Amino acid sequence: MFKNEEMEINLGPQHPSTHGVLRVKLRLDGETVTKCTPVIGYLHRGVEKICENKTYFQGQVWTDRLDYVAAISNNLGWAEGVEKLFGIEVPRRAKYIRTLLTEQNRLASHLLWLATHALDIGAMTVFLYAFREREYLLDLFEAFCGARLTTTAFRIGGLREDLPPGFIKDAQVFQDRFLHCLYEYEELLTENRIWKKRTVGVAKLNAEDCIALGVTGPVLRAAGVPYDIRKAFPNAAYAEMDFEIPTRTEADTYARYLVRLAEMRQSHRIIQQCLDGLPEGPVMAKIPKILRSEVNEIYHPIEAPKGELGYYFVSEKGGTMPYRMHVRAPSFVNLQALPKMIEGRLLADVIAAIGTLDVVLGEIDR
Amino acid sequence: MSFLRTLIPFDIAAGLTVTGRYFGKVFFSANRKKVRAQIKHFTQEYPEVPVRLQPRFRGRLTLLKDEQGEIKCVCCLACEKICPTEVITIEKGKKEGRKMPYPVRYDFEMERCIFCEFCVESCGFDSIILNHQFELAAYNREDFSLGMDGVAQNMFEPSPVGRHSVAED
């Protein structure tokens, strides 16, 4: 009597909950999603190709524009990758400051994730509170390198300048306040029944699927796999830091929320250790003015807030520019788990799934 | 007990306590100047109140002159070479009574500039800086092509700032 027809709709690219210009083609049977196809490429700038025509010094400014909410992590990956390629040893103080800033950037990225994810699902209050703390961190970045988002924080061989006067005091003020702020977010969300109804059991992705799809970062750790580059292949000063890898086994949106909150606590611990044990000394290694490479190829992974961020360089003899540069962007790889997460579930869960993957389109499209 | 929990929304009350605390702070200090002065504000009333910028803030590229009013730039072209987006063009020239080369032309295409400060870093003569200006919007595209000459927009003075406040009318 009634015709049964599936409907195809577009979520995005202008949808406010897709965090940029992500378009998701959805095939709907009533409210249930039967097929999901993410369409990307709206923000493509050709960063990998551009970097082939820029020197190793210049290329860093493009890494700011990949994952623009965690630019310092991207800078770290580029700087350490190039240093690995040329065999440059960075002074210990520079390593500590790099670790300090990267962890603060992780906090800023996770705070933005918490704010927007909660806002998508319907919790408005935590958005403003999380942005308040993020604002303070961005001011610290501005004090260190002069910009809030497109930081270009590091240089090949160390840092451009030492920490500005008063930075450590300001960072300590934040440290003292932040745990109370985390407590406030948990008060607002963790036991809230609306939050739990929207997140518990939603967008499940078990450990086998995570590994098969190459998913890394908090999504993998929420499935019970304690894989973290900071522990597995320590870079910067992470080998000297004392921290844990928080994991959960539920593998749903709620578990990922808890994992990220626990990660923020661990980042807080690492920052405190960096501030307490900051060694004295120079911040820049002695490097030649023009770097000329040998025939070589390297891959350097770091733990970005969203997962494994890897830089792959192929260099030629006597070249000042990379012959080929490739970015293994965590958001790009994590996004391919989206169909697996939401096919067969409700349309409203798509928003929660995109939020919990924490994708940034600047990094996906490159 | 669990039935009682579903009936009475303790969890929502817990969240409301957090917002209530902040609401109370503002509500009870609304007309009391002494208390209000102690509460630190996180927001700034930007166009009316000038923004506090950090000393290392990266703004617009500016050419510097020394005490005699002479341009400090000696055309070593280091900034032109290091610029990732190639926005600087310098033409070398000579000037009478000056040993060092003199820039006849120093063009700066601000519309492509990404404010990375590599040029300032590469300069060995401290002849350029990035100033603290960030309100760089203009109506015409030509206003973003800065050079050594030009009345309103040039490389030595900060760019003219448009009127931003309704209160000034």
C-alpha cells in the first residue's frame, strides 16, 4: 500500500556540525542511515606539492595550516622530521620547551574538541567554559611566538628564541587553575543524563576495526589498545616524562570522551614536569645556513592530539628542498571509520560520530 | 534508590550548581564596584578598548630608518629569498653619499603575506620589523600593495585604520 523508498541527503559542506567543509552523503531509510559516504576535497590546497618547491626552513609555515587547532604539534613533526633527515641533535632545553608547548597545544585542541562536540550534541554551557581556558593558552602561544593559531613555533635545530620573561609564571597560573576547570566540565557532563543518552553506546568501533582501518589516537585508546607514539617511539623529551596512557574498553562515544578528559590530566602532569625540570642552556643547535641533503628517506611519527601524525621525506643529493613530502594525517585516516560507525544507526548519531572522531578539514584535504 | 534517582534529576542539579555559582558571582556583584574590581574578566570590549598584545606579536612588515632618516636596508636580499610566499621585491640601486647599496624599490604584497616573521629573522641589519598592527582591512586591492612611495599606504608608516566604532559617529 505504501511505497518504501530510500532517501539520499547531503550533510554539509555548510552544515555547522561538520567542523569545516566536510560533506557526508547519507542514504536514509526513515531515520536510519543505510549508507554513508564522506566526500572530501573542498579545502584542498596542494600542501604536499607546494612543499616540494620550498626549502626545509620555509616548508614549516604550511604545516601550521594543516591541523590549524593544533599547529604546534604539526610544527614539531616537521622540525623533528627534518632534524632526523639531517642528523641534527637538538639542545636539551629546546626539547623541554618543545614538549611543554606541544602538550599545551594538546590541551587547547582537546578543549576545542570538548567545546564543539558538546555544542553539537546540545550542551551549550561547557562550550563557553572550555573556550575561556583555550583563550588563556592561545595568549601563552602569542607570548612565545607572536601568533595564536598559525604559530610557526619551532626552527630546524631548536627554537628561534627562548621563552619570554614571565612565561613560566603565567603557565603556572594556568596549571594551578586548570584541574578545577576540568572538574567543572566533568560536573556538567559526565553524569548528566542527557549527555549519557546521546553518547553511551553510540558510534561503536571495536579494537579489530580500529586497527584494520588504521585509526589512531583517542579513538583507538578508547577501544582498549594502549598505543601512544609518545611511549612507543619517544620523541622530544617524552622519554624523560612520567605519564600514563589512559584507555577504556567500551569503544563508544562516551568512552572517547572519558579518554580525552583523562588525557588532559596527563598533559597537565607533563606540563608540570616540564616547568619544574626545565634545564638551562642554549635553545638552538649549530646548523649550516643552507641545508643540503643526501639521498635519503625517512618517516617520522609523532602523537598529535588526533592520532599518529607522520611526516615522510624523500631527499635527493645536494637538494635544499624535499623531493617528495607526504603527511600521514590522523584526521584523514580516522575519517574512514565514519561509515563503519554510523551505518545502521540513527541520523542524529552522525553528528555525535563526526564530533567524536575530532576531524579537522584542513588536515584531511591538505 | 535507582528509581528515586530517575525521578529526581540530581545530575542536572549538579550541572546547574556550576552555572549557578558563576551566575551568583555576577549577580551579587552587579552594583558593587569594590567586589567587581576583584573579579577578573576574560572578555575584552574590543573595538572600544584597545587590545593588549604580547611584545612578540607579528603584525605588518615595516621598513625602519636610522636616526638620520636614512633607510637601514642595504639590499642583501635575504628577506626576499627566505620569504615562503615571495611577497617582497627589492630593486638594488645607488644613492650619492652612501657607501652601502640603497633600495630603489621595496615592494610588499600584503595580500599574500602570512606573517611568519622569517624575513625579520633573516635580516642581519635589523632594518625591518613586524609592527603590532592587525587591523589591516582595506576597501581597495591596490591598498595591499605597499611600496616606498605612497601617501596613505607605505612601508614606513602603519596602515591607516578605518573607523570601527559606531560610538564615533
